[in-house]
Amino acid sequence: MHWYTAYGLTFASDIPLPELTETEAGDPDVRVVLRATPESIDNPTITRPIWSANDDEWLQTVEGVARYHVSDGTTIAIEQWGSDRDVRAYLFGSTIGALFHQRQWLTLHASSFL
């Protein structure tokens, strides 16, 4: 198990997340686990071509990379098919955004350039 802190949360992860700051083991706010994920969620309130969501779940399938299942704002399950780097790219993008949304955090997407 790998332990990290980011965004004011403690993460316990089955996979290394070198983008985050390592911390001591403790009571995690978020668990990142490698396991089989559902192919669909029950009663989605919104459905898009690669993701769907209801009040408690979010599911995204990225062909050749992974399927991500976020539940209750506390667990990110990943069914990995691609490289670790590709898996982390989607984890730190839309997947973390879905986790924050479930935690009722305001999530903004931003970029800048010079």
C-alpha cells in the first residue's frame, strides 16, 4: 500500500502515484484500488459516450487504458488495461474531478500560458 497526501486529503493507493507527496500510513480519506469494475452503473442520471453517473457513482471507460469507478467520494476503483502513465493521466484528470464532485467540492478546470 502506498500513502500520499494531496488536495487536503490522505490517499491509500494500490498503485504508486509519484505525482503526489508521500505521507505516513493513517486513516485514508480516499482509497485507490486495482480491481474489476462494473461495466455499467444502476440508474444513471447522466450518460455520455465514455462515462455515466448517478448521485453516488461515476464510471468512465477509456479503451486501452482503464475503467474507473468512483463511489461515495471515497473510493476510486481502477480496472487497468494500459500503461501506468496513461492510467495516472486519466486518474488525475476527470476521475479526481468526479471524486471532488461527489464530495460536493467546487471543481474548476483551468489552464494558462505565457
